[in-house]
Amino acid sequence: MGKRRTHGEGTIYFHKGSGLWCAEATYWDGARLRKKPVYGKTKKEVSEKLQKVREQLRQGIKSSPEKVTVADYLAQWLAANQTRLRPTTLRRYQ
């Protein structure tokens, strides 16, 4: 059994459908958790690509969310979805 990857290192696995190795770097984009996939023919190639992606993410995107209270999050969500909700639904959610 191989060594376990620690939190934030990403995931590497063989994708049977495409016949390629796949690696995923997980990052926080400010609104939700996202995954950035990279593909390659060998596990070593994918591991190197994953390291480059992780470095780029470290430089450009925060890796963890800022602490936000539930009340603040819901207020932001209501403001963002105000036009999508029916007036009665919006009143009830408020």
C-alpha cells in the first residue's frame, strides 16, 4: 500500500475511461471549493503537472476560505439570488 497524500496535496488516479492518469488539485475560489484536473500518460508526468498547478494556485488563489458566519453567507446569497426567487419565496427566506 502506498503512502497517503496529506490534505491539500491533491489526488492522483488512473482514469479508466480515457486510459490516462488524472490528478486533481482542490482550491477555494472565494465562493466554493473547486477542483482543477490535469491529465497525462504516466503517473510521474501527472505528478509533475500537479505540482505546477498547485504552485500556480498558491500564487493566485487563496487555498482556504475566510471565516464567514452563516448569517453573513445567507445575506450574501439572498442578495445574489434576489432576481431568481419569487417574491413570496424571497420574503419567506428573509
